[in-house]
Amino acid sequence: MIAQLVKSAADQGVYLYAKEGALHFDLTVAEFPATLKQDIIANKAEIIAFLSHAQSADSESQRPQPGHYPDGCVLSYTQQRFWLLEQMQSGQSQYNMPVALNVEGALELTLVEKVLSTIVARHQILRTVYREQDDEVRQHVLQNSDVTLSFVDLSDCEGEQQQAQLSQCLLEEAQRPFDLTQQLSIRGQYLKLQGTGHTQQGVLLLTLHHIASDGWSMDVLINEFVTLYRAYSAEQVNPLPELALQYADFAVWQRDKMQGGEFEKQLTYWQQALEDAPLAHSLPTQHHRPEVKQTQGAHVTATLPAYVAQQLGEVARQAHLSPFMLMHAVLGVVLSRHSNQSDIVIGTPVANRADEALSPLIGCFVNTLALRLNTCHSTLAEYFAHVRQVHMNAQVNQDVPFEQLIDALNLPRTSSYTPLVQIMLTTNDKFTDGADESSLLNLPDLSLSPLQGSHPAIKFDMEIALNISDKQIETIWNYDVALFDAEFVEQLSEHFNNALIALADMSAQTRSTLPLNRLSILGDKLESYLIDGLNNNAADYPLEQCIHEIFEQQAMQTPDQIAVKFGSKQLTYRELNERANQLAHFLTREYQVTRIPLLACVLSARWK
């Protein structure tokens, strides 16, 4: 009976699973079926027991297992993609991931090297190299884990000169490529700015290659760095627990997992969902797209206040959306309006660390979900339901590696832009996932803080990062300067915020019936100007005169001013009046036209 209930739930779009003794579910339908919900509540304990038993019975075969690979190991799908990109774009730094930290206080550089060496020894992926053998690329782990910190002294400079040299050093280090066949996938550099001991100021720059890291991994790196530095400075032993798995174990498991029927089922979903999707976005670019994707980025930042953030939280709840889904929905509308395209594909990353043993690992686990929105829905409510369905379906089918999906879709490859997804939307991309950064990065006699304005090379055309809380909504628009100008991105940002404010100020009843094309992105002031201001052109005129008589008077007053323009052609008032008189005389002579209320003229090409 319980097995049939679980299967029936899945058939109705409700996927049940047990985790830590509690019952959880994923929906791929707009609402939880009421009758099914009652049945599940009535049999909740039995369902948890059934699912827990089923999960424990095959969990060992479904989870990554620790292994030993003396002859090297297969690459994960993500590693394989980055390796191929390195071969295509040799010497590029597009996939470097630098993080720069302001340092205030007595930073011991030998201690930093010890900490980094411990981290590299702990995470094999950071000392993994890639070598071809027997027509196959395999990953091999180096025995040496020692990290040597490079040092640059900028204390002889001051003010703007020092800032210019600092920016140049950060740029050069961020753009220096890795040799993945020989080098560690991490390096460090310290730039001294001034002072000594407790008054010391500088910048600590850590750079990783994306083949060995992702956003989650950067959090792990910083947290482990602080933990180890605190312990070693107090002459304590390494307090970090042993890792149960290494990244290579995940790579082997992923390859095996992708051979099963569940993978084929998920792949089929994505093939159907993305069939005939646009290869590239249709946003207008201010510069011609280069033949090779460029990596220099810039950013525009905007913030909405607490009352808007809180109102939008309520809007999301009423629409059965998460705040991120709501932001995604609004972004889809803004991009649709600017690109004159209703088929919008936006990428978003997922951690891809379902197994808890993967959580403390450094490595590139992140997967990209290509979320395809249709902005042709009649009402806002219908559109929100569509967005929710897209997200729910994507979450249930998130195991397919993006690299495999691109191959399965047989999309053409180009060096000019990334396949399928050129616009990415992320949320809460911070070291501490919303926690107090200052408390995490403060050390005895030493303070670390993220260096503002330091950004990695941009990998996509546009990367929009959201930081959502009850206190504010911060949006960071990172963009490729080879394609877009700041003014255009600022306009996108303004229109995005305008739409969010409009939603926040809108009543629930209005939202439930509002046509989607009536959601304003212009803001009240600009919309009022366009509708009312530009059309406020009423003028008094003599009621006893006909329009042609008034026009003739204007032609006498300003005969040489432009009266009409079309394309590259234009007529002055004198020329237009003369042609009007010629047409009137022709109609009178040839067709005996006299005063009539209305006359229709069909002009041949020679009259145009």
C-alpha cells in the first residue's frame, strides 16, 4: 500500500523522500493535490519508514565511495569541459578564480604558506594535474603540496600611484594562466602596502583555476584558511576533521551514475524542454561581438530598500514562488522587452552536492541549469505559475551535467560565446552565505575583509548576482565590456528595479488579473511623461478656418522650415504646400472633385 502511495504521488508530480527522519517533497505541479496530501499525512510515519529503508538499502551503491587511483582517474564532465577549453584557448585566464582580501595587522607570511600547504595536502584536487595517455585525459595527484607565497612590496609608493600599481598587480596575477599539466591549481601572492607588525596593511590574493573550484569551494577555502591560521598562530594542531572523500571519488561516481536509466529520463526532459531554444540571446549590444569571447568585465550595482524587499517577499509567498523565482521571473520580462524576444534562456548554478560528504570538499561540482521562460502568457498570474513549473522541473532533473546536455542537443560550438547560456543569474554569492563576514574573518591581531572592486574575469556575456534579505535587495550586474556599455546596463538595472517596485506596490487583486504586458518597467515618472507629457500638445486655432487655410498661413510664415520627414527624405512647408496644391488641382481637373466630407487617395509608386 505504501509503495503504491509513493508511486501514485510521483505520478501526480509529488516526489517524496526522507532525510534525517523527516519527510520532504519536491513538486513539479502548481499545487499539492488535496486528496493526495490527506493520504500522505495519514500515512506519514509509514512513508518515512518505507523511504528510509529503501534509501538505506541502496545508498551505498548510489553514493560516492573512497578509492585509490595509482594509474590516474577519469575526469568529471566539468573537468573534461575545462580541459577542452584550455586546449582551445591556450594561455587564456578566463577561468581563473581570484579572491583578494584586505589585510590589516600582523600577517605572518610563513604561517600563510603553512596554512595553504595544509589545505593543498588536504584537498587532492588542488594538487591534481591532467595528462593525456592512450588517447584519454586522466587526472593524477601530485605528492608535493608545498605552497610558496609570492611577495610584492608596494610600500615605496603612496596615494593614487600606489592604488594604480596595486590594481595593475591584481590584474596581472588574475590574468596569469595556469599550466594544468604541471602546476598546482592554486597560488598565492601578498602585496604589502605599508607598515610593519600590528600596523601592517596589505592585500592577500589567492587564485584558483575553475577546474578545481567553484563558488561553494571558495567559501570552504576561506573558512578553512581562517580556521587553520587561528589554530597555527596559537601553536595548536590542525583542527579540521579528515575528509571522507576526494574529488576524484566524485568523478568516478558521476561517470558510473550517468550510465543508468534515471540519467536517460532526465536527459530526455531537457532535450524536450530546450528543443529549438535560441542559440544566443537577442539583447542589443553596443559593440560587435568579437570572434573570440573576451573576459574583461565591469559592473553596475543597485539596491532596493527594506520595505520593497519585505513586500516582494509577501508577493513571492502569495504567488507560491521563492524570492529567487520571483526575481528570475521579473528579469525574464525585462530581457524580453529589451530584446523583443519572448523565448528567454537564463542560466543558474546549482551546488550539485546532494551527498553531505561532498559538502566540505573543494572542487568544481557546480552544475548549470538552463531555465527557459516564455513571456507570452496573458496574465501575470499565469506567467508566475509558468516560472514556478520551470523551476520545479529543473530541480527534479538537475543531475544531468551541463556539458552532457550541450553534446546531446548537438549545438554548434563557437569561440564567440558560451553555448545555450550567455546570461547567468545567481544569488547570495558571498563567503559567508549571509552570515556576519567580519566575525568570520577576524583573527587575533589581524583582520581580513574582501577587497571591494576586485572581480574575476567574466565568463558569460552578463552575470547578475542577487543578494536577497529582509533588509535590502542588492543586484550586481557584471557585464562583458566588449559587448555592452555601462549606460545600457544601468538602464537594464533601472528597469529591473522599476518592475520590482511596481510589484511591491501592487495589490494582490491587481496582480491576480494584471495582463503581463501591463507590468511596467519604466517607472511612474517616465511612464507619465511618455503617455501624458509628450501628448500634451493641445493648441488653440481659429474655428472659422479650415485646416488647409491654417497650413497655408504657416507655410507663409516659415516657408523654409522642415514640415515632414520620412527616412532620408524631407519637405519644407513651402514644398509641401506646393505639392498639396498640385494634387488638389489635379483632382479638380481630372475627376471634378468638389467639396466633400472625405476623400480617399490611393497613390502609386510614382507619387511617393
